[in-house]
Amino acid sequence: MSRFNGLLATIVAVGLAVTPAGAEAQEQEGMTAADAAYMAAAAPGPQHAAMAAIEGSYRAEIKTWMDPTADPVISTGKTEFKMILGGRYLVQHYAGSMMGQEFEGMGITAYDNLEKQYVSTWVDNMGTGIMVTKGNYDESGKVLTTMGEVIDPATGAPLTVKSVSTTISEDEHLFEMYKVVGGQEVKTLEATYTRTM
């Protein structure tokens, strides 16, 4: 089991809460319970340490489906993952092509100590909105599933989206995106990230 998977499996199995920092802080002279709670909420924990294991540069192979019954359009790109703000957030920068056009995107993934779940955002040059999804890892600590809602440009109506991030190894990750139509999940994107450094 990789260091990343091991940390996540421990987190899921034990259900760690980020309270030790708060407990220590409360013992400091003049520290109120509210102060300790704020410090605990802001302290990076094991979930953040596990996200840091993803840091690095990757080669990406992207498959996109406009029509789920047709063959996917395949493109390639590069992506970089980096922890920021004292190890609290994982930022992704992507550059490549999609459907014959230059494509650039950026995502931020956080583990929210208060919500006790992962929160992911995504922006790119093919839209003007911010996609937000939330969720958690399964018991294996290898599969992160998040859900969210966007506006469907074709209809103007809300559309439920689902993303699944799977750790294949320390050097390979699979990302899948689905839209939920009539209760059915339809795959729209698949990205395979292979570490280059």
C-alpha cells in the first residue's frame, strides 16, 4: 500500500478528527475555548498530509464524450499538483487541448475540518463559472467521490455532476466525470495522470 493510500485508509478507518491542535492550544495561557476551536479548524491534519503525496508533475491522457454512444475524443496534456498556504490546499494547473482547442484549467481541493469532507473547485477557459463538488473517500482510501451541481449550458437548467478520483498507484491516478440525467450516470470525461517527476 502506498504512503498516500495508507494515510487515507487510516483516516477512513479510525475517523480521525482534528482536535489535538485545539486541545493543546486550549492549555495555553489566556486561550479561550473559542480560540482553541478556531485553531483546530485551521490546523492541517492527516487528510492534508495525504493530499500532499499527490504533489508533482504528470502527463495526462484525456478522453471526452459529447455523445455517450460514440467513441471518445482523445487528447493529451500536462498537469501539476502543488500544496499551498501552509499545506492546506492542493492546487492543480492543467494545460493541453480538448476537442481540438487549447484547454487550460485550474482546480483547488481542500479537506474542510469543519464539514469533515473534501471540497473541490474547478475553473477553465471553456466556461465562466466555478464548479464545486463535495464528498469523501471510500473505506479503501483509494476512491474519492464528490458530487455537485452546475448549470447545463444547453438547457439553462441545473445539472448534477459526479467526479470519481481513483489512486491506482503513487504515480498514476484516474479521474472520471459524469453527468446525472434522469437518475442515470453518463460519463463525460476520463483523465489518466501518470507522474513524470
